[in-house]
Amino acid sequence: MEGAVTRRGASDAVGDQGWRLLLGTLRTSVPVGSLAVAAEVAAAAVAACGDDADGHLHVDLRPRKAVLTLRSSAHAEVTAVDIGLAHRISAAVRARGLRTEPDVGTGAPRSVQLLEIAIDALDIAAIRPFWRAVLGYAGEAGTDGPRDPLVDPLGQGPGVWFQQMELARPQRNRIHLDVSTPHDEAPRRVEAALAAGGRLVSAARAPAFWVLADPEGNEACVSTWQGRDG
């Protein structure tokens, strides 16, 4: 049986294995030298997961990197099973002379991350069907109500969630990006955005999220798992 775990519990359980908790998933990357090696990493990960592979593991293969993601598809969250699979996958990768890592502080182009699109709405139930249809998206397992987020059923595009507005805001952008980063990457990402001409709108909910804006006021949030349990 799959057991639910807290965000902190999940992060602490796999952090030293090179995995990071992002938006209810565990994610890591494996640096490789070719697409053929990336495919070997994928095969090793599938073998390490055994019968649980189809219900938990997703892989993204590139010539220089294999990105591995774990999450229970039945429960749409990280479970104790996923934590065990992360350890097994990391051991299988190490056995091949490679490593699982989050690309934090390694000089990689960027860390592992996940992207969400947030849409502010006065009537979420009225606009959600449009976005579901135009994107070809669906609800997650067990969360397909009229106000629930939408996800790409193939796991390729960013998730979409809806933020309740109380009053119309015609002078402010009503769609913004949420960039979910490793908790140990977020401060550097915020500093980089500010150095690039951005401004800090609010840090009131940090480290759960920082609200930033570009020079014209368009907003984005850098978020982590921290500050959300309880």
C-alpha cells in the first residue's frame, strides 16, 4: 500500500541521493555523454522500479542528460513507494559509474525544475473548460473538480492552476508563471532575477514563494516545497 509522506519527510529522505521535491514530485538528472547512454540510464531506472515503473516513473532523455521523475500516478503525489524507488534508482545509476543530481551549484545551465502557469479568474468554473479544451489537458487523478488544476496527460507541458480573484484587475497581468525550483536553488534564482532587472514584489510567503516582476510589472513566482506543510 502506498503511504503518504509530508513534504519535509520526502525532501529529507532523498536529498542526499540527488533528488529534489518539486510540486509533489521527486526529480533528478543524470549527466551522460550521449543519447545512447541516456537510454541505458532509463532502462536501468525501469529495471530498478520493477512492476512499479509504469505507475510512478517518467523519463526525459536528451543527448547530455536523463531527467527522472517519480510520483504516484494513482494518487498524484509522492508516496513512500516513490521514496524507495528513488533510492533504488540512484543505486542502479551509481553501479554504472554515473550519478543522480539536482544540478544545484554544479555549473549546469539550470537546476531541475517544474513550471506551472497560473491564471487569475473571477469565475474559475467558467473558464476552466476553455483551457482544458484548448490545451488538450485533463484533471489529475482524484482532482477533476470545476476549480481544480489541469495537467498535460502526456506529462510534457506545464501544469495550469487557477487563482481566485475577488475584483477584476485590468491593469495587471492575469497569467503568470510559477517556477518550482529546489529549495536550495531558489535564493540564487531570485538573486539572478533581481540582478537581471527584476524587482521583488513580495517575500511575505517565502520560502514557499517569492513574487517577482520584470521592469514592466509582469509577475512570476519562484517557489519551493518549504513553508507549506501544516
